[in-house]
Amino acid sequence: MANENQQQQQINPSFFYNIIGEKEVQISALSQQYALAVQENQMLQEKLNQAEENLQKENNKSKQHKKGGKR
């Protein structure tokens, strides 16, 4: 009987291979999502930097007009 119980408690290795395969697919998908998020973040950072530069330029022009002076 003890031998019979041991055989029933053993799990088929393919069960673990299937889980590992699923996790690999999930990790791959998450890696791709992360790469896209990093790319989007860089693009948004560049847009923000450009917008801040434009705002600074406009601010400087506004100050010059108020003073009535030119560079």
C-alpha cells in the first residue's frame, strides 16, 4: 500500500514543464511591454524637454518686450 500511495503522489514532470513554459511566455510579454514603456517614456521626456525650452524662449521674449530692449 505504501508503494501505491507514493505512485499516486508523484506528479507528472510535464505539469511543471507546462507551468515553466507559461511563465516564460508571461516574462517575454512583460519584457516587451517594459521595452515599449521605456521607449514611450523617453519620447515623452524629449517632448517635455522641448516644451520647456519653448516655454523658456517665450518667457524670455516676453521679458524683453516688457523692458523695451533688444539683445
